[in-house]
Amino acid sequence: MKHLYIKGVLALLWVLVTQVAIAQPGSQPTIKSKLIGTVVDANNKQPIAGAVVKIKGTTHAVSTDADGKFSFVTGQSFPYTLVVSFIGYIQQELRVDGSPVEIPLKENISQLNDVVITGYTTQERKYVASAITSISGDVIKDQPVAGFNQLLQGKVTGVQVLASNGTPGGGITFRIRGNNSINASVDPLYIIDGVFVSNADPIQTGLGNQQGSNPLADINPNDIESIQILKDANATAIYGSLGANGVVIVTTKRGKRNTAARISLNTYQGWSTAINKFKVATGPETAILTNESRVNTVKDNPNLPAPTLIANAEGQPTYDRFADLFRTARTQNYELATQGGTERSNYYIGLGYLNQDAVIRPSGYTRYTARLNYDTYLTNKLKVGTSINLSRSRRNLSGSDNSPTGVINSALFPRSYLPIYNADGTYARYGSFDNHIALIENLDNDAVGWRTIGNIYGEYTIIPGLKLRSSWSLDNGSEYENNYSNTLISAGISSLGSAASYENKNLVLTNEQVLNYIKTFGNGKHNINALVGNTINTVLTQNTSATGTGFAANSLKSVAVAATRSGSSSRAESKLLSFFSKVSYTYDNKYTIDGSIRADGSSKFGVNKQWGYFPSGGFAWRAGQEEFIKKLNIFDELKLRASIGLSGNQNGIGSYAAQGQWSSGANYLEQPGTAPSQLANPDLTWETTRQVDFGAEFGFLKNRLNIVIDYYNKYTYDLLLNVPVPYRSGFASYLQNYGAVRNKGVEFAVNSTNVQSVNFKWTTNFNISYNNNKIEKLASDIALGASGRNISILRQGFAVNSFQLYKQLYVDPQTGNAVYDDVNKDGQITSADRQIVGNALPKFTGGFTNNLSYKNVDLSFFFYFQQGNKIMNMNDFFMVHGGLQANIGFLPRQLERWQKPGDQTDIPRLTADSRNPAVNGGAANNYGGNVANLSSRYLEDGSFIRLKTFSLGYNLPASLLQKIKISKIRLYAQATNLLTFTRYGGLDPEVSSQSSNQNTAGYDWATIPQPKTFQIGANVTF
Amino acid sequence: MKTLYIKNILLVATVLVTASCKKYLEVIPNNALPTESAITDAGTARAAIIGAYDRVQGYYASSYPTLGTITTDNVVFNGTLSEYLQLDQNAVPTDNVITVSAYQSIYRAINSANSVIAYVPAVQDAQLTTVEKNKILSEAYFIRALGYFDLARGWGGVQLQLKPTTDLTVLKGIKRSTLDQTYDQVLADLIQAEQLLPEDATTRNRAQKSAARALRARLHLYRKQWADAENYATQVISNTKYSLVKPYKSFFTAPFQTAESVLELAYSVNDRNTYWNLWYPSSAGGQYTLKPSDALVTKLNNPSIGGTRNTLVAGTGSSVYGVLYNTTATGTDPSYLIRIAELYLIRAEARAQQNKLVEATADLNAVRSRADAGATTAVGQGPLLQAIEDENGVEFAFEAHRWFDLVRTERAGAVLGLNNRNYWLFPIPYSDVLSDPDVTQNPGY
């Protein structure tokens, strides 16, 4: 009574303070029983905070406090039934007849029953008629990787994730169900707590066509509660023009109301080394190969003067450049978070710090994050809240690793018999290459990013089930880069130091209104979930840069003090206006039918065709609920789904792509000039993806074994294609809606709880995805990639990311010359004989995870695999050159060259002869000639299986913890990228060095390999 | 009544919403002009011709001089980029980056010139006098002539695009012309240009009457019209605006724009020419992709061949490098299009061909004596023509000359050992062969 009274007073005070709350007149019940109890995890007996305990048949419910405790003072008399529920646990009903009670809750290992976030609303998983995969935040926590999206690798069917390189916070490839497009973006839409988040790489510093950063590394993965991946059209069409590449919805942690503050502290320390290090031919080997090539060249062309040979080839020294290049890199991570809630509001505050060095000098990454999530009920009907993420990232960039003035190239390419320093102690440089030590010591490329991602919302419950939500979101990013090349590195020598400063601002503003109606009626027979809404979206990108050359001293780095200075700027703005509606109806818990429609208007498109309409529909049948299936006693769940719909794409093309333009800046003699730069296309409109999906979900053995299978067929048409036009037009290409791409595939996932006993638990997750990509329609071939070598090609009838090379059939054992496939049988090797010899897309990707726990010890390991992709090994391309490159050394593979009749090898005879470049099987094409080393012998199988993580943890026993008033301490050790099984001959098969362009995937070119990391860490909860 | 009221409100609301949607979706760039209003007044007309010069810079800064040098015995490949290796080996695939870039950039310049020719006459603006209008127009004619001339000598007869590309339909049905037809178009444009271009005593970085005459002299030389070549060369040489400057290196020493230049494209710190980067070694901040051949270095260092032209190279031993483009700190090296020395050698060759051997020898010696290389020892028409060829090779060692000279005189086989005549023309870009039904590839590619 007194308790209640105090609560009432407090409630009254709250009303007075806020002056908006509506007092609820309530009658005081007569007290017939008092009950106290504890809700604990059935597994580890740990208290569960925030569980809801309700007396069945009444509206009386309370939640548990931080210690899992709850109490009832009620008008009900014993015995009565409690209903206890908590997200992630199976709802439990318990008849109580006296106090106190302990209620164990079992974790819900089946994910079939929980709630999933679908477009603009939530739905119980069992009713969902879409292909949506949910990932718990636990899966991605405490990994030595900055970006949460990178951590989804191998965890979700239909999602292919590949790190481009081993740079901390570096770029990744993330595709949901394949590459849908050629010129428009193929990245999914990321939504974090309702904010449409920009995934545009802000780094301006040239990194040799590597994607400079992963913009989503600005989010601390440990702040994430769950991630939903929306894959099929029924799920994504509601996002209309943004949804064609799939949608990733991230929900961050929020406190629970009526829970006491909980503070958690996480930290880990890591030590990384490269999974593999470069090896080059030794000094004597290099000299011998060079001499052999020179002798052969003169043999081939006797008109040449006698060869000049390197004297004392066997006695040449070898200089190791890699000892200084690689290092044991440190990773440090600290996180502090608190969450909790009062009766009316809840909060989550998280702070994070991550510092990670690359395994190759001098790259590094530091990130500070802060998050505040807060929700409060102003009245019983009006809820407002906010989610704010602040982050500051700092990257030490290593510019253009794959250019001759980059760190890796400068260490890898110079001939190993050449000394690193000149006799006078200065840095030695050869040919085009800089000195790697000079670069490591003097490179100064600093990029600092600030990111604010936040929204505020208000949600008003008009009548029960009918809610109006208005949300105002912002993603404001700013990247400030300062680069300085002093006179000790090649880039700064000639200009007496050169500095560049870039400021890149990216602003995404989104406002949305959603009216949502969720109602169950007719004794639960009918479920309706309907919504209607609109969004207004603006994207503004602005750049300013300043460069200066000529500095008085190396310590003076500011552009302001340079002798000559120049500047540049750009601005692009695009807008999107959308209206949408969605209805989902479920009958009798068995049949669900969905329909949605979205209309989008985009400022990017031609005035004639700005608006696009994207409908979708889906159907789900829970066959497992039918009596005749139930009688089989096999299935605990059996659901069949089908969906079809359209979604659009406008990302990745310029803001003014439809307008005819003369660009400015074509200046001469310090006078302003203009010149034609873009052809108008008033009919430019949406690229559209039509997707069909069939899915089946099974639950066996009391839902301990779950299987999800999906088949999809996506057809993307009216591609936003830069169609090549004849150069005589004065233009290179014309953006128009032309072409089509198809992706079809199968996804299969198994979740199994193998053992679940009091002390021992073992779960296994296996998933595998197959995707087949094919360009169905294209105006003409588009060849690109590898700095104009056109190794990548887009061709009708083939997959995107195909490689075109001269196919080497064999090396003639008699002559030692390479023989290539003469495709057009004209007896000559010309550019017409280049052919597609593979592509960079894996056929299969997947993961295999096992989690085991025995009492206080837990162990988990996770394998990732991909199969069927090819890698163009550019290091081989350059360094197995047969003697053609005077300033470049050799890789050991060159030693396998043909030397005498009868040798069986795929590495042809060394020669630099260039006569008769069209003759097949002649010496000229061995390395140079028309083939120009673009031989299929440098294209390798990139399939691999990798033990991504292996971790072992220990929870300190509760008895000990109680003494020091700490609720949980877990200590763990973990290894990342411990083992790799592959036939790939380069350093690391997980690589994509030219990833800044989505159509040039699969190159390995002087790239930082993935780190092998050992870490130890602790999770402490107070 | 009430329903009508509501209906009206809805109607008005719909109209307002539709209008505001439309307005909301309107975005205007701040760094580009809509094509429709690209040339409408004095300011935009001036900007358009400036833009056309910028486009000429686009291919003369780096790609075109590279095509004229690394393909010959003067310059060898010393870098990592295979597009240069391909040119050095004269094994040029259809997607060779340098040939593609040059071809594309030339047509970009032509499209700019075509736009000026098409739209400037219609501009009505008191600020734009007839005199200025004519100047702008004639410069456009000159640029178009230069573009087609540079295409013709590299790729043979090409497709003649004489209207600005407003949409793709203007491209339809235009086939490749013959080499003669292309040169006829160059001549027609040069005649227009020469009529209207101004001439003053100082301008060397924009087209003037003399530049048109000099290009015409070169055109006649290429077409073996010796008398015309001699005539037009004489017209330029006799202009006191030009002289052979001494020492040799002064024309490529900042601040440039010497009396040597008939036409050179100027650069500034805001509009840089980084071609030096391809010539300088990495120890001096360059890439060192283009390296003077040993044979050339020997010639340059021979006082009776190179004379003071040995200042074209620096460095020692295996690290000799070319320094014609040398403003490593500022990037202001000009692109040398026409120097007065060329007119002397054009006239020497034209006269030698007409058997005016004394005059021819005098012209040749004018160039040699400027370089302190002494008088030529060649006697007789054949040896004199050979001496002129050799002189061209040394005088313009790192400019867009030697390759085109050897092809023009059909000597590429004898001098370079490139006996397959198909390879004397560059290939039409791979992408054009795929995308253009009206184009045909050069034979042998």
C-alpha cells in the first residue's frame, strides 16, 4: 500500500514536472496477495533484467530490475498464473501458489518466433512473407574489425562480403544477392535507427583505385543490438528507389524501462601480423634471370649488338626490403556503456575507442565513438526519442600502394640486388620507384572524419494500434585530409615539398512520416498491419581542396605558406521525394498476404520521367499450422513464402546526370573556359529490379533444428548505363537506360542446437549461398581496369567482373615460347584474340559457426569460405616479366621459366624480343608483343576457406563475483584469420585492390594482406 | 455543398503539392552551364574558345608528343606502364591508353571548335564586336584544322565531324574519309582561319595568321606540295616576329614564349603541365618512363651533330634523362606546337625536293648554326634530304615530330625496322570499333 502510494506520488510529481502527462484516474485494488520473485536465465542462472511479468487474465504487469527481481502486490489471490516474457527468450507460463518464486527462462534458440523489423514497421517473424535474415549484435562484437558490415561475412545467406585489403577501416565489398547494376550503385541501403546513412567513401587522397575507407566503420559494432538484412522485393520495395540492392537495417542498443543502471566495460588488446609476406627472387637469381633474358633476346634478333651482362651474377648481394615493411601491429579497444530506464524513459550511453595499426607500415586507424539513445513517454500516448551517434575517425593513409611511389611498390618492385641506400647514406631510388624507407618515415597523409548520425522522433498513439510517427534524421559527415610530401620522398622532391588539403562534406537529411495500424481481432484470427507514409530526402556533397608546392623547410607543411597555391571546389545536390503504403494481413495464423507500393520522384532524372512506381506483393503459408501437417509430428514449423516486386535504383550516378552540360574550369591563359562535358538525356529514368523469391522455413525437433531455404531470380532492366559512344562525338559515353542484368541464386541456412543441457551447450550454424550473375543486354562491350589495360570486361552473356586476357594454352616444350588460343583462327595473335577466361565473382559463399559452452567456459570457431572466383595477380603480371622491365625485379615464380627443350612449365622462355608481335608461338609474345603480358597465366583461382575466428572464453564464477559486487566478468582469448586453405599463389585471396570501381573486382596489386590477429579481452558488467 | 467545399480544398491542395514537388525536385549545378545557354553572349563565347584551347592542351600536353617520340629510335621505355612499352615496341593494341586518349582528346577539341563555329555567329551582344567575333571564329577554324591534321597523320583519313554533337543523331552515317579528303578539310579550315585571324608582334600562345600559315606549310609538306610548302614557310620566316634564338636551350627555358615560337600552348601553376614527370628519374621526383635512347644521347653529345642541343639531356651514365620539359617545381613547360626552326626545315626539304639545293642547304645550315653544329657536309639532293631528316630527328628530339616524319617519308621501315606498313598508322580505338557502326579499323589491327 505504502509502496503503491509512493509510486503514485512520484507519478503525480512527474505529471506536474512535465505538465504534459495526462493523469490516469485509477481505483485502488484490494490487496489479496504479495509475491516476490526472480527471473533468471535457465542456462546460467544469471538474473534477467527487464523481463515482463504479467498476471494472466489481468493487465497487471511489472518488469524485473537489474537483479532480475520483481514483486507484485495484487488483488488476485493465490494461486494464479504468471506470464513471463523477454525478448530472445521463450515466453513462460507458471502457476504460482506462494512467495517467493524463481522463474527460469529458456533462451529462444529458434529465431522463428521473434520480432523482425521490416520496412517502416515490425512484424512477428512467423507472419513475415519476405526473405529477411536477422543477426544478433552478439555475433559481431569484440572482433578486431572496425566495420560491422565487414563482420557480416559468412553470417548471412545471400550476402557476399569481402575486405578489399588489410587496411584498418579500409574499404569492403558488400553485395546482397549479387551485382544488380553496372554504373549505378550496387551497395545496399543502410538504415541505422531509422536514419538513411550515406555509404559514400569520403577519402579524396589517391589510393591507387582502392576504396579509401569503409564509411560504416564510423559505427561501433558493440553498440549494435541487431541487424536485419532485407533481401527480397517484398521486403525492399517499400524502400522503392533505394531498395534494389537490398536493405541493411541496424538497431542499436536501447535501455529497458524500469531497469536499474547497468554498466559494462569491454576491452581487448590485439597483436597482428600479415597472414603471408612477400617473397622475391634473390639478388643472384635476379641477375641470372636478367642475363639469361639478355642473351636470349640477342639470340632471337641477331641484328642487335651483343648483350651486356651483369658481371658476377652469382655473387650479387640480396637486400631484404620486407623486414622494414611488415610489422607486428597493435590493436587496442576500450568500450564503456551504460543502460537502464525509469518508469517512463530509457537510455543507452556508449563510449568507444579503437586504435588499430596495419600490418604494413605506416597505415593506421583510430576511432572514437559516442552514442546516446533515449526514449521517453511524455504522455501515455506521446513518445519522443532520439538516437545519436558521434564519431571521430583518424586514418594514417598510405597513398597509392600500387603506384611506383607507394610504399608497397617501392619495397616489392626494385631489384633485390640493388642497395636500399646510396653509398653516401641517402635513400636510393631506381627507375620510377621511390624508396620504401623514405616513404615509411616521411609519408604524411592524415584524414580526420567527423560523423554525426542522429534522429529525433515523435510517436503518437491515436487509438490503440494506430500510431503516427514523424522522424527527422541527419547524417552529417566531414572528412578533413591533410597530405604533405616533403623533399625526402619522390613526390615532393621536384616541387620542394607539396601539400594538399581536402575538406569533404556529406549531408543527408531525411524527414519521414508514417501512419501505422496494427490490429488483431476476431479472437486472433485476423491480423492487420497497415501503413502509409512519405519521406523527403536531400543529399548534399561539397568538396573544397587546396594544394601548394614549394616550402622553405620540411617542417613547414601548411598550404598557406607554399610558394604556389591553387584551390578547387565542387558541390552536388540531389533530392528524393517518396510516398508509400503497405498492408499485411494474416488469417488464422496461417496465411499472410502482403502488398506495398511506393512512388519516388528523383531530381537526378530527366524532367520527363522523374517519377517511378514500385509495387510488391508476398504470400506466406504456415503449413505447419495445418492439422494434416501437425499430425505428421515432424515439423514444429513449416512455412512457405513467395513474393514478387519491383524496386528501383538511382544511386551512384551523378546528381545532374540527365542534364546537358558545359563544364567550367576548362581554362587557358588564366582566362575562364567552358567546354561540352555531358550530353542531355531528358528521358533518363529509374533503373528497375524485378525480383521473384520463393522461400521455405522448417523447424524440427522442438525447433532445435531450423532450416531456411530461398530461391530468387532478380532481373534488373533499364540499367543506368554509361553507353560508350563514338569518340568523334567529343564524348566518351552517354548515360541512358539501356541493358539488363540477371542474378539468380539459392540460399540455404541451418541453425542447430546440437546439445542443450544444464552444463553443456553446443550450437551450429551453417549457411551457403549460390549466385549466378549474367549480363543479359548491353549496347557494346565495356572494357576497363588495371590502369587502362582493360583486363576487366562487361559483355552481354557473361557475368559482370569478367576478366579478358589472352588464354595461354601451353608453353611449347621445344621452343619455350608461349602459345595462345587463336580465337578467330587467323593464325595471328591480335587484340581480337582476347577472351573471357573467368570472373571475380564467387559462385558459392558461406560460413560455418560453432558455439560451445561448458559451465563457465565457452568456445567458438567460425569458418568463412568462397569458391569459384578468379584473382588477377598483378604482382605476377609485373614481376614475372621475362626481362622486359629493366627496373623491376622478379617473383620466385619466374624461376620456373622454360630453359631447355623438354621443359614442361607454364612460364615461357625469357626474352625481350619484340619482332613479329602477331606471330603465335613466337618469342615476341612471351611477355611483350601484342599479348603485352596480359596472359591467363597470371589469373588464378581465388577460392579459399578461412578460419576467421577462434575464441575461448571464461566466465568468472558467480560466487566470486558477488563478493566484489560485479555481476559478470568474462575473459577471453581469440585468434582471427588463423588458418587459410587456398591454392591462390599471392599473399592473400581475400583481396580486391581496384575496388573503388565496382566493375574492377578481383585484382591483387601491391595490397596490404589481411592481418592474423591474436587478442585477449575482458567483458565486465557492473 | 460541404462535399464540394472539401473537393475544392483537395483540388487546391493537390495542385499546390504537385507544384511544390516539382519545384523541390529541381536542382541546379553551380559549376556547369546548361548546353542550351552555353554560348549566348560575349562572356560565354570567349569562354568557349578558351575551352577549345584547353582541349588542345588536353592532347598536346602529354599524349601527342609521346606518340611522336617513344615510337622512334630517339626515346625508349624505362618505366612500368605497359601502354608506353607497347608504343616503344611498336606493338600497339587497339586499346593502347595513349593512342586512345589522344584520339579521344582531339575529337573533344574538334567538338569544342565545332560548337564555336556553329553558335558564335548567332550571338547578339554589343560587347562582342565583329572583330572579336571573327577572331574567335577563326581560332576555332584553326583548332579544327589542327585537330584533323593531327588525326590524319596519326590514324589516316578519319570521320569528318563538322557539327557540334547536341545529340547522338548527328553522328549517324558519317564514314571514314580518305587521307586526301581529311587534308582537304584541314586546308579549307586553314584558309578560313588565315583570312580572319589577327596578327600582332607578340602573341605566341594563341593562333594568329602566321600560325595558320605555318600549319599550312606543314600540311603542304605532308602532301608533297613542295612549292606551296616553300611559299608558306617563307611567309612565316620573313615575319620579323620570329627568329632562331640562341642558345638553343633558351626556347625551353622559363619564362618561354621566345621569338622561336610560332605557336606554343602556355601553362601556369594553376594549369599545370606535368609532362616532365614522365622524363625525370624518381630521384628527381619523376617516373622516368621516357628515356633518351643511347643512340640519341651519343648524337646529341657529338658536337658536329648535336652541338648545343646536348642541353636537351642531363645526368650521366645509365641515368641520362631528357630535360626539354623541365619545370619540375611549377609545371609550366609549354607544349611546343610550331617552332620557327621547323619552318626552316620545311623549306629546306621543300626546296631540296625541288632541287633548289643551295637554298635548301642555307635553310638547313640556319638551323645547324643556331645549335653551333657547324655547316652540313651533305652534298647532292639525296644526302641533303637525309641530312634534313637527321636534323629533324635531333632538333625536335622530344617533340611530336620524328615518328610522323618517318611515316610521311615512308622511311619508318628503313630507320626503325618496322617493315609492316600497317603499323605505320595507329589503331582506331577498340571502344569505337565496338560502338560505332560507321567506323572501320585500320588494316592489320
